[in-house]
Amino acid sequence: MTYSVAIAGASGYAGGELLRLLADHPEFEVRTVTAHANAGQALIAVQPHLRGYAHLTLQETTPEILSGHDIVFLALPHGASGAIAAALPDDVLVVDCGADHRLEGADDWAAFYGGDFHGAWSYGVPELPRADGRQRDRLVGTRRIAAPGCNASTVSLSLAPGIRAGVIGAGDLVSVLAVGPSGAGKSLKAHLLASEILGSANPYAVGGTHRHLPEIAQALRWAGAEDPRLSFTPVLVPMSRGILATSSAKLAPGATPESVRAAWEDAYAGETFVQLLPEGQFPRTADVLGANTALMGLAVDLHAGRVVVVTAVDNLAKGTAGAAVQSANIALGLPEGLGLPVNGVAP
């Protein structure tokens, strides 16, 4: 069976990455692409690397144009998906790559985003360990999926195994991330100009203000944390895409290096797209470029009494579009990895 697909926001970075991945998906056919300011242009005029879509023209983003497809991917700015999604038929599989449907708490939405709260959908991080199983189980058969925030899923995948197994504490968590600016979207922003970021590392959203914080806390509560406390500091670095997250937590009483490693091995044993590297090895962002993989290195600092996890993802692939496609595959009962690459691009 071939599923018809529409992508809203196809002129942006997340929309472009969805198109790149779906070009190799044997069961999904992209028939409609929409945009806002770029509506009316040929898709390849704004996404010139996607030569396989030369036949498509960007249309207006309206529920009427998006309806009539089996699957709709929404790659829209935060706050723009909720109203459109509410107007789509219930039997359409809708995957929101924005933040509008990630958070369960209306108070968290009001504090970090503002505007109308549209409620939570099934969270699109299949491998996320939960105290009661895997997030994957909640994606089977659903027709509404919230793809994750790229920073949020990276940190959550890094720390959830230790919380679930009780080998780390959740009251003193620290994550520092090196991130590429493509995560901020394609709209022109002065602080993201090449002349501003080349040759420089720039921290932002310091001191508990980043919008992904409540999303991470929510995921860690699912893993078993009662009141997770995370110091989260992202740093823009001059690479177009990628995240390298270094996360640490206090070693729990009685935990050993062996039990710590066993917790992460157990969490991700058999997973195709989240892989724990051999002891002593740590990933680079270059290792995951273009791939739907999260590579993870683990160490126990006995002197400091902390566990350190270093995780690399491509923020546009596994961090956003890859997670969206992977989750859609699960919802439809297709092989989970259909159309998704595990091999990166190098050099």
C-alpha cells in the first residue's frame, strides 16, 4: 500500500529534511507541499538539493489543502500547528514537528511558550525508556504524534536509562550541549548570521529558560523521576547541524560502574537507532550526520561521584524529521526503520 503524504512548512529546514528522508521511503508518496511566504514557488527553488521533487509547487498552508491525504506532517513554527491540526479529519495520521502537542501540562505551556494550549499527543521518541515499558508502545495505532524537540530527546535518551534503573539520582542533573543553528529554523535571525557564529561559541537560554526544559522533565518523570532538577545550557557552535550533549548525574548509593553500564545496555539492547558505544568510546557529531541515529558514550567518574553520558545526534534527522518518520512507521504498523538511514555522511 502507498500512503499519500502532505508536508506543511516544506520550505523550512525540518520540512526539507522530511522530504529528503521520504524520497527513499517505499510506502510514502509526497503529493502536496505547502508554505507561507514561499507559496506559489517551485519547491526546488527554495530546496534546490531536493531534485527528485522538481514536479511539486508550494501551496498555501490550509486545512483544506492538507486534507485528503493519509499522512500530514506539520513542520511549522511553534503555535502554528494547533489550529490547523484541529481542523484535520480524525482518521488522518498527523505528525507535528513543532512544540504544540508535546507537553501534558497547560502550566508548562503557558510558562515556556504562551498562547493557546492544544493538549498532548503521543510522544514520538520510540526508544525512550519508561518506568512502565517503552514509549514505542504508545505509538502503535495512534493518529496523532508529537515529534520531539531535538535537544529534549537527546538529553532524555541520555539520562532516562539511569533513572529507570535507579543508578543515578534525578535531583542534580547537568546537561551542556553544543548545537548547530539549523535547530532554530530557516527564518532570518541576526544572531545566527555566519558573521556572528563563525569562529565563536555562543551560549543561549541560560539559567533555566530554554523551552525544551519542561519536555525533558516530563520524559524523565515517565522514566521514574519524581522531581527531576536539570541545569541545561545549550551553546551554539559553527556547524550547520548536529548536537553533542554532555549530561551528568550523581551516582546513586550502591551503584557501581558495572551496574551503571548494565542499565544503559539493557535500555538500548537491540535498538537500531540508539546505540551505546563500547566502553571508552565517545561519539562525534560527524558520525551521525544525515543518519537517524543517536550514538552514546558512557563513563563513571568515581572521583566526582557522577555518571557522564555523551550523546551525538543530527538535530534535523534523528532529532526531528527522522523521529517523525520512525514514529509514523510504528503508528501504521510498518517496519520501524523503513526509509531511514543508519549510515552517516563523511567527511
